[in-house]
Amino acid sequence: MGTTTRYRFREYTVTTVVDPMALPTFEAVCVTGEQQDCGAASGRTHTPEELTRWIAAHCAQTGHATYERTTRATLHAEPGEWK
């Protein structure tokens, strides 16, 4: 007969910390449209203000007013104490 081995992994908490050396990026996609989204994309920007300027220009040209915003940041996982 085979041997059954059971493992219990110890638990620990993990916190995430934004890397202060990496710039966050912001991107928007125009989702205005009834049957199909416009789909125009801002490309990556490094400040919310740059993104707002792109949205304002797109809105002025098209009248589109609905956007999805994505924010990306580099994070570090920091394991806490073992329990």
C-alpha cells in the first residue's frame, strides 16, 4: 500500500507597495456609442492631466463623452510574518 503524505502550508500576509521608481501610466478608450463603441484610444500617458487633454480634444472633435480609464503601476509584493 502507498503512503499518503499531507502538507499544510504556512500562511502569511502579503501587502503590495507601489514602486516609487516606476512611473504609473494612464490610458483611456472612448466607449461612446449605442450599437458599437467608438474605440478611439489615447495611448499611454504618464499623468492624469495628459489624459484629460486627450479626452477633451477627442470630445471637442466628436462630441463623445464616455470613456474607460485604465491606470497601471508597478507593484512590489512584500510578504509579512509567517503565521
